[in-house]
Amino acid sequence: MMNKLITTLCLFALFGLNNADIQANRLFKLLMSKSSKNSHIANQWMVSEEVDEYSPVYIAPQNGLAELDKISALPGQPEGVDFNQYSGYVTVNPTAGRALFYYFVESPTSSSTKPLVLWLNGGPGCSSMIGAMSELGPFRINSDGKTLFMNDYAWSNVANMLFLESPAGVGFSYSNTTSDYDKSGDKNTADDSYTFLVNWFERFPQYKTRDFYIAGESYAGHYVPQLAYTILQNNKKTNQTVINIKGIAIGNAIIDTEMHLKGKFDHWWTHAIISDSTHDAIVKYCDFASNSSSAMCDHVTHKAWNEIGDTDVYNIYAPICLTPHERNTSAIPGSVNFFDPCWQYILEFYLNDSIVQKALHARPTSWDLCSDVITSWNDRAVTILPIIKYLIAKGQRIWLCSGDVDAQVPTTSSRYSINALNLPIETAWRPWYLNKEVGGYLEAYKGLLLITVRGAGHTVPSYQPQRALALFSSFLKGTLPPSS
Ligand SMILES: *[C@@H]1O[C@H](CO)[C@@H](O)[C@H](O)[C@H]1NC(C)=O
Ligand SMILES: *[C@@H]1O[C@H](CO)[C@@H](O)[C@H](O)[C@H]1NC(C)=O
Ligand SMILES: *[C@@H]1O[C@H](CO)[C@@H](O)[C@H](O)[C@H]1NC(C)=O
Ligand SMILES: *[C@@H]1O[C@H](CO)[C@@H](O)[C@H](O)[C@H]1NC(C)=O
Ligand SMILES: *[C@@H]1O[C@H](CO)[C@@H](O)[C@H](O)[C@H]1NC(C)=O
């Protein structure tokens, strides 16, 4: 409900949940906070070929820590777990006492030759354990909130998957200097994530030269390209760790403010969830290219939110969670092909359990999907397109994925953003197939692929796990999924 009050220019479509969700309140607070006024400032992200001055990255000895991070078993995990899991903290700033939490899953087969993939959820301020336990990790949580079942379509089937809670203040990640939370922003997030990686590679040196990719969704449309850029810039400093980054994949990603907002309201109209007149008024009164809001634009976008009703904007065709806190304690066996609309409560219930936290080597924490302690976001790039161009020029593989029934960061937003790049088309729009059915559509541009997943909401693997895994496997191989 609060979601509907979010006005256009303040709305960055943070990773949130359905309209009836408490999380919307948190996001609303974050968006409306004092910082959002000037949070467009992008000058920290002047993309440049110049290598900035040498600033040594903090590196600590990590000997023996990997063994300590090994998870013997997660509470409630099923029989037959045939892969290694690790989790724990990596200190990124010893002076401040700042440490980031990770969960790492090795592939059950040939883990020593499979690539390493870092996964990031968005927000800003939401936990990547969402991806790990509700989207693409090896387990999903049963509706009892206590037991787990196997995800047959886990991405760890094809890669070693590293989930990072970032920045400090998200999930189990923390800082002993709590004023750090007020300094959160795109730049600090990328810098800390980079320091995390350098130290993580010391802890798991067997992965140092492995092919490395970064994937994520939603506001990670900022995090992922920004971290890739940071890595490539730091790789040039030859006496520093060289990370073997090969590409990025981002799903329903926020990459350009103007195109995002324009695409969103067009999607709402063409998906029959708002009226002609409201859409016309949005087109007439909202100038998404400018930094400032207008009373008329605010008015008509509020109207649009009201017209939508209590629908889950992250998947407009999904059921909503009607009984948030009543988990079914009789443990109906979960199915990867049915995504429980109450997943957020189930996830919070599981990860907030002290026994689970102990098994994960996490500090006792009141674990939330999205941070309560990060209340402002100090720098937020207006557009990520210059970084995308830089990554294209560097020959990175770039896939922009999109679940086509997400109304929060819809496919139209991705299409408008890509169009703004004016790239030549190499493979014209066509369907891609899985098991004789259309899995989605794709269009290959010079340097970048747009690929949709049919029937998937914002968290693509939650709703279409098989198609998501097929897409991810193709991404890693660097080949387009089949055309028939
Ligand atoms: C934070 O403080 C606690 C308590 O003093 C300490 O045990 C922990 O190591 C500190 N964290 C970091 C990252 O320095
Ligand atoms: C790396 O190179 C920089 C610039 O040449 C130098 O200042 C720094 O001390 C070097 N660091 C290490 C660890 O060798
Ligand atoms: C928006 O604000 C930023 C930072 O103040 C500025 O650099 C940018 O040019 C502004 N954009 C527009 C369209 O006014
Ligand atoms: C919980 O699951 C059991 C077993 O499937 C079912 O009989 C019961 O109706 C469910 N309760 C609720 C509140 O959904
Ligand atoms: C997590 O657990 C703590 C302590 O047991 C409790 O105070 C807090 O409300 C719980 N949080 C959630 C989201 O359930």
C-alpha cells in the first residue's frame, strides 16, 4: 500500500515485495530520506581509461580460514547433499571493523574446472541470501520455515556460486563503526565488494585464476557493472590481484533512470493494469529525464499505483501472500515448480533462527531481507550506460535478462535502455526454446544480448527455474539458446 505513495522520481524500484508487504515501508523510508534528493549525483562514476592513483587494497592473510568456514550441514537440509558449502565473514576494513558475509556453494561435479560466479541481489540494501535460498541456490525452504528441499535447477549444477551480502548493514554483514551505514552508496559498495573478493581469493586460492562472472538482478544493475568496472580498473595495477573476469549477467536490472521509469509506465499500460487516461497523463506530465519531480507527475503516478490494486508488481500474474505470518508448520513438501508467495516470511523465519545462524558461522543477528540500518543512499548513478559501453569495449560478455511479467523493472525498461546505446543488431529478435516450448525471446546486439524469460517475474529463477538455468548455462558457454 505504501508502495503506491512512492513518487516517480524517488522511485528506483528497489528490490521490494508485493504491495501489501511491510518491506515497501522500509523502501519508502529509504527513498524519501534526505539523501535521495541529491542521490542522483553520478560524478563518482566518471568512466575513464585512466588508472586512478595507487591506493593499496587491504589484504589480510587467510590461511586456514576456508576450512573453518565449511558448513557441516544446514539445519533441515535433505539427505544426499553431495557438494561443499562454506560461509563466514571476510573483513574489508579492520580499522572500522567492517566485514561482509558470504555463502559459497561448490558444484557437486567437476567443481575444480567450473567457473566461479558471484551473485548479487539489489535493493539497495537487500540480501543476496534471497538469491541463495529463494531463487537459484541448491536449496529452497519448505513452508514450515524450518526444513529445506533440493532445487533441481540450482545454478551450482553448472558453476561454483558465491553469494555476497553487501554492503555492510545488509543481512549478516556488519560494521563495528555504525556510522558506516550512513555512508552507504554505489561507490562504497563497489569498493568494499572488490576488497571482499581480493581477500576471498586469498582464502580460496584455488579459484584465483578461474573464469569469473558476476550476475545479479534489480538494483544489482548498478552493483554488477560497477564492480566489473572496478575489477578491470584494478586489474591494470599489475602488482595487485588480477581477477579473471569474463562477463556479467543482470536480470530485470535498473540501468538508466529515465528509461526505467518510461518503460515501467508503458509496461503497465500495455499489460492492462492502468487506464488509458492515466498513461496519457503520465506521458504528458512526467519528465523522467529531469532530476526534479512535479506535482502533476506525482499526482498521476499515485493514480497509476492506485489503479493497479493489490497486485504483486514483481509478478503481476502471481498470487499474493494472504497469510503472512501463518506458516504451515505441517511441512507440506515444497516444490521448485511452485513458488510460495509467502517466501519472504519463510526466508526470514529460517535465517533468523539462532541454530541456522550458528551453522552458517554468522553472528547472532536479527536477519532481514532488506536492511533496516541503512537508511540513506548517498550516491546513485543516474545511468549505468557509460559503464556498459566501457565493458563492451573491454570485450566482456554482457547479457541483459528479463522476466517478462515483472512490472517493477519490466522488459520495456531494459529495451529502452538498450535502444539508447544504439548498438548494431547481430541476431534479430527470435524465440528461444526449452523442451519444445518458447522459453523467451532474444536479440543479440554487438557486444550485448537481450534475453527474456517467458512467464518469469522479477526474481526470474523463483518463477521459471528450468528456463533460468537453461539461460544461465548458455550464458556461461557464450552460446545463444536453441532457436527451435
Ligand atoms: C567487531 O567487534 C567485535 C567485538 O569487539 C569483534 O569480535 C569483531 O572481530 C569486530 N569485527 C571486525 C570486522 O573487526
Ligand atoms: C605496488 O605498486 C605501487 C605503485 O608502483 C607501489 O606504490 C606499491 O608499494 C606496490 N605495492 C606492493 C605490495 O608491492
Ligand atoms: C541531475 O543532477 C546531476 C547532479 O546534480 C547533474 O549532474 C545532472 O546534469 C542533472 N541532470 C539533469 C537532466 O538536470
Ligand atoms: C497445512 O498443510 C496440511 C497438509 O498438507 C493441510 O492439511 C492444511 O490444511 C494446511 N494448513 C493451512 C493453514 O494451509
Ligand atoms: C528475529 O529474532 C529476533 C530475536 O529472536 C527478534 O527480536 C526479531 O523480531 C526477529 N526478526 C524477524 C524478522 O522475525
